[in-house]
Amino acid sequence: MFTFPGEVVRLLIPTAAGLSLLIFSSLLPESIDPADFTSEVRPILSRQCLPCHGPDAATRKKDLRLDVKDQLLGVIEVGSAGSSPLFQRISSDDPELRMPPPDHAKALSNQEISILKQWIDAGAAWEEHWAFIPPVMPAAEWNTQQHPIDVFIEKKITANGLNANGPASAEVLIRRLSLDLIGLPPEPERVSRFIEEYSKDPVGAWKLLIDELLASESFGERWASAWLDLARYADTKGYEQDGMRNIWPWRDWVIQAFDRDLPFDQFTILQLAGDLIDTPDESSRLATAFHRNTMTNDEGGTQNEEFRVAAVVDRVNTTMQVWQGLTAGCAQCHDHKYDPLSQVEYYQLYDFFNQSEDADLNSEAPLLKVLGNAEKLLLGDAQQQVEKAQQVLDQAARALVIPDPEAAPTEAGALDEIAFSGKMPALCQSQVDGKKSEWPWVQAPPDAPEEIHQVIRQSAPEGQTRQVFFERSLHTHVAAQGDRYHIDARIVEPPEWMLLQVRLADPSVWEHRGYWGTGTFAHGVDGTESLLFQGELPATGDWVHLVIDAESIGIESGKIVTGIAMTQQGGVIEWGGVRRESSQPTERDDLFSFSAFVDRWGEDPSDLFEPRIRQAIGATHNKTDDEFDLETWWKQQISIEGRRLLIAQQQLFDQAMKRQVEVEAMAVSVPVMAQLATEKLRSTHLLKRGSYLSPGDPVAADIPQFLPAIDEAPARNRLALARWLVSPRNPLTARVHVNRVWEQLFGTGLVETLEDFGTQGALPSHPQLLDWLALTWQQEDGWSHKELLRRIVTSDTYRRSSRRTPLQQQVDPDNRLLSHATRIRLPAELIRDQALAIGGILSPKKFGPSVYPPQPDGIWQVVYNGSGWKESQGEDRVRRSLYTFFRRTAPYPTMLTFDAPTRDVCTPRRIRTNTPLQALVVLNDPVYIEAAAGLARWSLAGSNDLTRAIQRAFQRATCRQATPQELKLLMDLSDQQKQVFQLDPSSAHSFLESGRWDLDDSQNPIDAATLMVIANVLLNLDEVLVRG
């Protein structure tokens, strides 16, 4: 009747065993409703059968796959479980025949066997895994007065015989929304205003509050904090040495992205491939630091390739986890045991990330120099001062310029007396990539080519760069079609690379480069006009003549060229100069050429200098351009009158430029992603058993076959992958993200397993709602994070009271139906931030390097490199928690206590715990002691009435008034503690000192310390630590 693969025919059971089957089957309940394949059958097969009969070919038995429709139905007699080999084996009493074998797994329960029987008898309907099927927009079952979310939710509530709660109180709602959207509690004044507004117009007041919080300066910090877990962000490199890493500018980029509501599709593309977009800039390149959060091993004696491979593996796993909700890492060493992801397909994904320049180097190259936001403001001010000084200097210089030779002739005039210092004008000074230097010229050696009169001998230490600038030696000129630059040089000791760099009219733009050799560059994008490979390094010892076509590095006809530079990394080079070859040469008297004049200065000043200068200054008509250049230089640099006029303005300009250079030097080097040049791309191989030492067959970048194919693109690179992830055809990305946001707001995702949308993950509690959210977010909200949040928090479901009835507890103990609001213990960062905010001591300062708030002594002494924790002072002690320095081998202990991860790898979901240690932290950590002092200090403001102060403190901590019973308990505690301090006043002073509270003369230290104890208790209340 059936044709079974391999030896599956042997699954048929002998007659005696069949008799036992009939006896067993008679004990099973009769089937009424067919079992659902997705929610009931597939989980059993996945859990009990796929380890031996699943996607992994290496462990598959009898060549039978029960995750493939044709093979599963091949061992089933549709409509007759008793005749189905599959059912016969799972229900057999014979240990030799029963599946799973007793020594491999626990036997199926009677309930599981019953489910499979019902499914087979009802026709064995097959369904593809829900997450791999594109979402479908559900039919609208709501009217304009209903919120679609509420319709989806209430339908299931009603079906389960429950009633939904009404809305929570105004006090609870404003605290809930404020904590959810900005991660901070509302100020008491805002609570009072909202209560009044809500009593008059609940809908209007709620919408106004949502708008206000979505526009808050604190919004980006709250949602960036959640993203940092996914990105495995840390301020250190990880592994044993766990050295420091400057990557905080990327964290600031994420905050800004959430603040300005960067659409999630762009948020994705920039972080995965911002260096590969059409016009990458500093911001897009900085975004790629997302995948430089991988660990780097600085330990001596390690193999760089081993840990480079580990970083690439981490990028594959993280990308698939964050955007696809899949446990792809299982396929690194073998085919995935549960999901249809083969090892070959894993390394096809790996190839997308295998072509980046980074290579587990201690330097962490490639790097991007970035200024923090505060420093960018300083730089803007400095640049404005430079511009103003330059304008004034230019005006003074123009007053000394000889008139245009084409203007009407004028009579010759006599020069002022001169004060020539004997110094040559600076041929080689300018700014290139933020550096400025001057270099001496010397007589050319005898073996130099005839046309070279002078050379510069430049040496650079290994790994460092040195630059020689030719800003004036070529004169400002307009590029013409066919222009070429000729460079004469001799390599004495070979550098890693050398390059020519050209500046256009804008003094800040040095973005046209051609280079010889290989290495890592701090500026430019390899393969473009900003960094174009010209060939290998010339041979050492001989003078060479190098030529670059101006157009190849973007110097188009008509562009104004104002400077040339030659740069080297390491080595010793003798530079003979740079010359321009043009198809439109300008006739010049060689003697009056500024560069030729200087080149020949040493020949005979008396013969060369005096007659020509006098001739040049003698009249203003019939002169070449070079004569005007030379004459202008004379008047500006040699004339006493001219120098007196310019020197003061030059000093102001130099001071402004010095300040600009000082600010630019504040830039930090951030590791970023950069693609290898085409000719340097790596060959990617399947790694046997996941080992970099065992490469197998070559593979090329591609997408797993169970997902939609990638769009055709000029290159299969990270950019193509990023665009595929946010393609409308991708069934997972939008679902995964809206589910993550839902979890942040409700405590549990619609799919509980945020980290696993595969066959081992949980099924969605409300699949139609998940699809509706995913599709409306893409199609109507334009991937807007803020609009997604607005859509959810405007629902009645979000605003429900958290009070739970006995029936709700009995029917739905985990509140998966959402008949009431779920009480959620706040995450570690929000607990600390809330305490600082309630205490009135939280700093509003945003962005910048990570800070070092108080932590117990000795925490860092256990880690390898022994760096010390230098406690921050001032407002940096009390900034939001996402700015706290994060060390992988020794995370901030308060965060760790409240379930923060170490961020060695991506963490899609934090598992909440409840331990006594958490209460000890909130009661004793210096941060919470200082917050308690701040709350007590605020509560006493304007009155020393202790009862009034306790009421104020309670209201600020909980956003509501204390009940009479609660107030009595707190007053009793106050009386007890006051007696303790009265018996030992020194303990009151010590407690106040620990909270950094300096009392004024009008305050009683006993009362202040007593109220500080009350505040300390309030901060530890379950109601405060939980979002109700």
C-alpha cells in the first residue's frame, strides 16, 4: 500500500504485537475533535522524535525524517491509526519495537499517544511551521469604535469563560506608561495634573500623555537599554584579558536613533551594512559597530584566525537571533536537529559576514575616529572661530595683493623697506586628516633624477603615519581633463603603504586618495575615489616615478585643487616632490615659478633673488600669474608694512586653528565594519565540526531554502542580507520585533520564547494578533517604533487593572489571555534609574563615555588585567544605568543581581528571578542609600513635619496617596527608628553621611535620619520595584 524509505518497511509490527496494540487502543478515549497539528502534534514529534528522525543527517536513523511531510505520511495510514506503522511503534509494549527506544528517551505518555491517534484517524492534516509562512492580514472583525487589539484579545477571553478587567486608576496608568515608554517614574506635579485631566477627559488626557512621553528626551535611553542586550554591548573586549574598548559612541548612536524614531528597516540596514550603502557617512559607518561588539582576544599566543572565526560565528548567530528569532547556532557543527537549517546553509549565511576587514587584532582595526556629541558642539564652535579668523585674515591679505594683470595698467611704485628673515615660505604646511606639520627641504643627492633639486627625507615609526604636504608647491589650479600627477620618491626602508592625497577648494575636504601597498586606513572607503589602490609598493633603494590619473581619484575637470599630500605608514622615504601634467598647460617663466624659485634658492641669491624681485615689483602690467604670486608673497611676507598688518590676524587664526585641532584630538577610535576589497575577498568553507582548522567544501553566500530567496543584487554582501531581512517577503523580522516590544509592555511575548520562533519554540498565544501587528507596523506605520508603541498603549488591553479574580487565576494562571494587566518586576536598569529619579538626584546628562558609579571595593581585582574602578564624581555618579561602564568579566554587581546578562553573546530575553539578595541590594547599595537621602530631603522641603514628609515620600515613590493603614505602619516604623537614633545619635550622623546628606542648621539630624530610613524602606517596596 505504501512505499517506505530505506528500512522503514521493518517498522511493521508482528501479529502478536498488533494484538497488544488493539488492547491498548481500546483503552484510549474515543476521538471527538481532531488534534491540531501545529499546537498538539508537531510539538510531540519535535520533542520526542526529531532527535533521531529530524533534519540532522549525521544523527538520523533509518534515513527517516518526520519533519518532512512526504516521509511522515509515508509511515501513516491516513484515517487509520491502528494500521499506521508510526502509531504501532509508539504504542507498542515490546521494548524491542517501541519508539522512542527506552535507552534514548522517555516513552510517550498516554495523552501524547492519544493526540497522535486522533490526528491520524481524523485524516493526518499537515501544516507547515507557522513562523515560516508569511503573515496574513486577518479579516477585520471590528468597527471604528473598537481597537483591533482589544477585539483579538477579548475574543479569547470570552471563549475561555472569563471577563476582562476594567481600566486601572489614573495614578497606576501614568506610572505604568511612564516606566514603559521612558523608563522613569512621573514627577509628582505631572501625576496631579494627569489625574485632574483624566477625570474630565480620559481619552484626551491619555493621548496627550502618550504624545508627551514619546517626544521625551528620555525615550531613546529607555529603548536603547533594551537593544544593548541584543547587541551584546560592553565597554570591554571580553575573554581573559577583557581589555577596554571605545564603543560608547555606537551606544549614543542607538539612543539617537530611537529618539528620532529611525524606521526599523533603516535601523537594520545601517547597523548591518551602513558602510556599504550608496553614500556612507560617519553616522552610517558608526552604526556598523553593532557587529564589532563581538569579543576580541588580546591574550598573547592565541591564533587570530581562531577568534576571527569565532567573531564571524557570533555575528551569524546574533543576526539570526535578533531579526529572525532562530537558534541558528545549532547548525555551526552539524545540521540543526529541529529546524530545517543545514550546516551548509549555516555557512552560506556565514559567508555574508566573512568578508569584513577585522581580524581579531589588538588594534581592533578598522577604526573610525568619532567625536562625542558634546565634543561635536565644541568642534562646531571652534570651526566657526576658525572661519571668522580666516575671513579677517583673507581680507587683510587681499589688501596686499597686486592688482589683476588684466586690469588697467598703473604706474610702478616703490616698495617699503624690507625686513627679510632669511626663512623660506612654508611649502609644506597644511591640515590633512587633522594633522599639521612642517618639514625641512635639503639639497637633492647626486643620484636623484636630474629634474629633482630638493628632497624631503621622512621616517615614520612602525604602525604610525607621517605626512608631507605640498599645499603651495603646485599652486592652486583648476583641474583639466587628462590631468596626471607625477610623484618622485625613493624607498629607503619599506613602509606598509604610501598614498597621495588631494585637497579641493574646501579646506576641510581631503577625500581623494590613491595608495600603494596594503594595510588599514583611518580614512576613505577602499575601492572608491576616496581610497583607490594603485599597485604594490615600489622596490627599495631606487628612485621611482609614479603617476596617478587625477580623474581616477575623483579630481574632475573644473575642480579647484588647493593642496597635495604624501603619506606613509612606517618606513623611510625620500620624497622628490609632486608635479602636475596637464592637457591645458599654462605658459610660465620657469624662473618665476614659485616652486622653481625655491628649488633654486641655494644657487646664488645675489644673482637670482634681487634682480627678479625688483623686476617683479617694478610694474604691475604685462606680468605672468607666477609673477603676481611671487609679488604678493613678497608684500605679505617680507614687507614690514605687510607683515605688521598680517601678523596680528595670523596669530588669531593660529589660536583658533589650535583650538580646533585640540577638539579634534578628543575623537575616540571606534571599531567598525568595513568590507574587504574585491581582490581580497576570502573563500568561505564549511567548517567541519565548526573548527576553523577543518575547512570542508567551499560555499557562497545564500539564504536557507525554507525562507524566501534573497533579491538579486550586484553583490551578495551584508547590504543584500540586511535588505532581505526587512523585505516584505520575510516572514519573521516584523513578527519577531513586535513580539519583543509586546514582551517589554506585557511581561511575556505573544510568543513566549522571544529567542526561538523555530519548531522548539512556543506557539503564539494570539497568532492573528501577531500577524496583524506585524503587517500594520510595516504597511501603515512605516516600521516606526513610536507608532508601534502608540498603537499598543492606546488599547484597553494595555490599560487594564492588574487585580486578579480567583477564576482568572484558576483558568489562566500565567495570564496568557490578558484578562488583566500583568505585574512586571522592573529590569535592573529601571530599578536603579527609578530610585535615583524618586530621590531627585538622577542626572539628566545624555551621551558620552561610560561612567563609574559606586560599587563594592575589589570587584575588579579578580579579573585578569587588574584595572581599577575609578569612581566617578559629580553628576556622573548618578546618571542613567545604560551609561554605567559594562565589563564582561565583572559586570556592575547591582545589575547582575537583578538578572542583567554578561553580554558575552546576544541575550534576547532576560529570565526574571526573585532572590533575598535583591532586597539586600536595594536596602544597602550606596546608590539606593543616596537615593533614599534624596527622597527624604525632598520630602522635608518646606516643612519639618515628619508625618507630612512621610506622606509626600510615599506619594512620590508610588504615585498614589498612602492609605490610613499604610501610613500608620510607616509612622510606627518611624517611632521605632527614632528611638534607635536617639539612643545612639552618632549612628544617625553616620547614616546621613552614607547618604551624602549635609544638613542645614534648621534640620534635626534625628528626624532626617529617621525619614531616610522610611525612604529606604519605600524604595524596597514590592509596589515600587514592580510595574503594576
